Amino acid sequence: MLIKKLFVAGAMAGLMGTTAYAADCGPSDQSIRILASDFPAIHAVAGTAEGNCAEAASEFSRNHTTEARQIMNAALTPDPAEYTSVIVANSTLTQLMNDGLVRPLNDLIESHGQNIPDNLKIAIDGNVMAIAFMANAQHLFSRSDILAQVGIDSAPSTYDEVIEAAKAIRDAGIMEYPIVMNLKTGWNVGESFNLVFLAHGGEFFKPGTAEPTVNSEAGIAALETLKAMVEYAHPDHLTQASNETQGLWEAGEAALGIMWGSRGAPILDDEGSSAEVTSNTVLSAAPSVEPGGIPGATLWWDGFTISTNVSDAEAEATFAALASALTPEMVAANNDDAVWLLEGFTPGPAAAGVAATVQGGAQPYPMLPQIGLLHAALGSELSDFLKGDESAEKALADVEAAYRTAAKEAGFLQ
């Protein structure tokens, strides 16, 4: 499988394309139905598409939900599909492609995307399967004022420094639970493992195979690091995903966080929080194991797809509407909502953490057809370890066993 790599060392500028889309809405009187995650940058793109093309459509509907990942395959399987487009990321594109639920975009690009730059075309085996428009990564958020109270004058750069800072904050009686992380049982637990595992130099599979290799020295070290951080996390951490961790941060109930870069803008704005929190929040690179090491992050892109099981006219209208949204004007109006991969983006404070993580050499989330099965196994099998109910070795053995069962059923392993 070949894919155009969006993330290249040393150049955030290299991520920025040049786009100049006209407000072309394609065939009229078609139904456009979009399924997407629920955060500001996605609202900006889908909302601009609606503003441009709703009048030309017979229907224009958007479902922004935190459950998009869980429902997308079932929603796109009927013919006709429930949605004409799903806005996806690295992992969810492969999730849909494995079931043949999204169509190649080559012909649609010829008709309505001539100005889409090549670095936004997610091409696999010669077919463009998605159009990327933003980058994302989890990275470190810290409260400079609280760190200063315990004698720390800069954001931690390693996991050990994060843990030492959390201990100092607790010992000083400032906060009992200073760390927030997205550790909700399921996908978020699996992704939190991935971050630390890659920082420890882990490899998910034996090269060129679907054989898992997470039950390894790097895997055990990653779980031990996670467990050390969880000691300073809120007791309800296994129920917390992005909305919950953002809420704790904005409420002033955390001083160190591993959260998505796309949460930077809403945390730094003047809504839902206080000047004390927003003025002292610093966004920096994801922690590494050793100073100057690989950041504990997976780099992501978000972009749009077009469903297989819809009419060609609906597909064309949906593609044209979404392409029409990717303009410098949309970026200017929503500059701080994302690290945009589009013309007109000016990196600001909200992009600092993602930019530093990219520049530090973090790795993209792997786009392998079997990665979703391994991620699901991690998400379902690691909670017992984090609760203290089993050893790291047992948890990782359970992960590999669960993955092998699923991979054999899917034909990835014999």
C-alpha cells in the first residue's frame, strides 16, 4: 500500500498547500449528507460547504458526533448509504476502505478539484481516496503558573519530567490529580498506548507482515510509563475522552495534559474558562522518553471521503461542496481552529504544540489495513492493567491473542 506522506521532517511549511477553489457546487438538486467528528475545525469545513452549496442541494445535512468512528461503517454499508461523505482521519480511512465503503476520487478531482494540490491527495495504490485539509496530534499542555509555584520554569519535555512535575504539584498541595489524558476505555486507551509505545521505539508488526510485536520490551516500558502517569490522573480517567479532558482543563482542575492539538484553540479562547487558565496555558511538543528523543505522538490528517453506495450525482455534488470549502477565506475565518494544510494558514499559539511535535520527528499513525484490529485489541485489553488488576506482560499477551483472533477472521493472518 502506497500513501502520499504529508508529514516530512523539518518543515511545517511543507505541509501547506496552495488552494484556490471556486464556489462550484456540482449538479443541483442532490442530497448531501455528511458524517463527521464534533470539533471546531470540522464544523468550519462542513459549515462552509453548507453555506456555499445548501441552496443548490435538495438536502444538506450534517451529523457531528463523537461517535462517528463507531457508526460510520454501519451507516455506509446500506445501498443507498446513510451519508454521502464521512470526514475521516488516518485510521478511519482504512477502516472504511477495508469494507469497500468509500470510492476513488480521481474522476471527481478532474471535474471539481483541479486546484487541489498533490500533497492533500491521499493516494493509495494509485487511487486518491481522501482529500486532507488539516493536521493533528496529541501533545503536552501545561500551566506555566502552577509549574512556577513548584520551581519549574519551562514545560516538561520528557515523560520523567512530566511525572516529576506532577509529583511536585501534588506534594505541594496544589492539586491531587494534576494530569489529564484521553484514557476512556476503548479507542482512547489504545491510542494513549500507541503514543508512549512509539516514543519507546516500538514497532507494531514484524516488518512486511501482520504479526503483532507489541508484547515486547518497548510495550512493557510504555505501559509502565502510562501507569506512572495515571497515578496522577483523575480517578475517573477511564471515562474521559477529549470533551472531558478539555472541560477539566478549562475548569482549572489540571496542570499537565496530553490532549489533541485541535483542542488548543477552544482552550485558549475566552469562552468556557478563565483568564488565569488561558493566559498561563502553554502548548508544547509531546513528551519523549529521552531528551531530544522521538515525541510520544502519532501524526494525523483529517480529510473528506465520498461514499461508494450513493448515486454518482450525489457523490459529485458532495465532493464539489466540500472542495468549495477549502479556501483561504475559510482558513482566515477559522485560522486558530486547526493546523490547516491550506493556503492562508498562519500558525499561531494554538498550533505551537502540533508544530513542535512534527518538527521533533513524531511518526504518522500507520495506515495499514490491520491496524484498526490491533488498536481495538489494545483498547479492550489494557484497562485491567491500568486498574492494577494484571501485569503488563499479561495485558500485552491478551492484546496479541485478541488481535490474532480478529486478524485470522479478517484474513490478515493464517
